Amino acid sequence: MVKILILGGTQEARLLAKKTANLPNIQVKISLAGLTSQAVTSKNLRVGSFGGVAGLINYLQEEKIDLIIDATHPFASQISHNAAIAAENLGLPFLMLIRPKWESVVGDKWIEVENIQAAAEILPNCAKRVFLTIGRQEVTAFSQVENIWFLMRAIEKPSSDIVLPKGLLLLERGPFDKDSEKQLLKKHNIDTLVSKNSGGNATYAKIIAARELGIKIVMIKRPMLPQGDRVEDIESALEWVKRVRS
Ligand code: NAP
């Protein structure tokens, strides 16, 4: 029996866990950080942080994990670095499943920036009404930005220590389609969208909507991820599992 830990928090991780669990002689554990309330619990699921690299190493040893797949969001770089270090330390095979980033196409008006802070700094030069779609954890970086109205969207209410910028918070869960995204942008007279370059289809409708309405996007580039084996899709991750366990 081979035991795999899948670091999750993405749709890909969920699908990969399901498919991997169907392989013979494989036992899967999926790990979530626990930032959103979980509707589903199962014996294969663990929730909550590990306690840094040391905590992760303890967990891997206690659970006798043989392989690690990091299928977290491309912007969740801390856990990816921790997992890479822990895997190296214990000599465990380690794979990152990272969906391709979005590329701009004709009609897109992107301003690419290095990180969230840079996005907050550039906005006063180019925006008045902003749709901020970066999740609820990091909106505080925009709370000091003056003379801009922010439309924000999150699945759950931010915790009380998060300082929201001036504007409106919508609590909604996707997926959203292009037409509803266009309607939203028009309704609130948005001139600029701020987005992470998350990649994937689930949140791409807002990018198409902005393109079709001629709205510019401040696009936050991805953080650096650790060196190591990488694949871009679930099928390739499954192939890696089959290869490594044989
Ligand atoms: P992060 O900055 O890389 O991680 C911060 C800390 O949270 C880690 O050091 C670790 O704590 C814990 N952690 C993160 N992912 C974990 C996991 N899958 N299982 C157990 N502990 C985990 O990550 P983040 O950006 O806060 O994202 C947290 C989770 O949300 C990730 O699982 C990610 O896939 C998901 N997510 C993130 C984004 C995003 O934009 N960042 C978007 C969608 C989903 P310890 O060091 O104490 O172990």
C-alpha cells in the first residue's frame, strides 16, 4: 500500500484525490488549510495547518506518507516551499500540480505587477472604481488606498481583524458566467479589475468580461514556487503517481 498526501484547497486537488483513490494499492490523504468552513468531512481529509516545516515533517512520519503532491493554489507559495523542504528532508518523491497561468490575448488591457503591494501602489495612478477579486485574506493591503471605491467579492465574511477598503463587499460563491460578470462590472461602473493570475477556467469569466468591456486589469504575477517536478494537469499527475510507485 502506497500512502499519498495531497495538499489541497483547489478543485484540481479534489479531482486528483478522487482519481488517485481509484488506483489499486493507493491510500490518499488530502490536507486543507481550513480557511473556509468545510461542508464535507471524510476519513481521508485532514484540516488545519501543520505548524511549519517541522510540523509537516512530523505529520509525514507519523502517517507514514510515501509521496507528496502539492495541488494547492498557485498563490499558496508558503505551503509549497514547506512541502518541498519536508520532502527533501525525508527523501520523499514530491510533485507540484500547477495549472497554467493565463496569457493576455488581443483586446486585453493588462498592467502586470509583481505582487499585491505593487497592485495597491499603482491603482491611484489609473483607477477610480475597482473590482478587487483577490480573495478575502489580502484585501487589507488596499485599505489605505485613497480616492478609490472598491467592489469586493468573497465566499465567506472576512474575519474581524481584516480591514476592508472603502466600498462594497459581496458574499457570493462562483462559478460566475461572462454575462453576469459583465452586468456586475457595468452596474458598479467599474474602470479597473484587480486579479491574481490564478489560471484555470473557474474564474476566467471576469477576464473575458473585462476584455469585452474594454476594462483594464491589474494582473498580479505568480509568486516563485520551489524547484522540482511539475505537471499542469490531473492526468499527468496520475501518470507521475503510477511511475513513481512502480
Ligand atoms: P500559504 O500562504 O502557502 O500557506 C500559509 C500557511 O497555511 C502554510 O504555511 C500552512 O501552515 C497552511 N496551509 C496552507 N495550505 C495548507 C494545506 N493545504 N494543508 C495544511 N496547511 C496548509 O497558503 P494560502 O495562500 O494562505 O492558502 C491557503 C489554502 O487556500 C491553500 O491550501 C490554497 O490551496 C487555498 N487557496 C489559496 C488561494 C490564494 O489565492 N492564496 C486561492 C484559492 C485557494 P503551516 O506552515 O503552519 O503548516
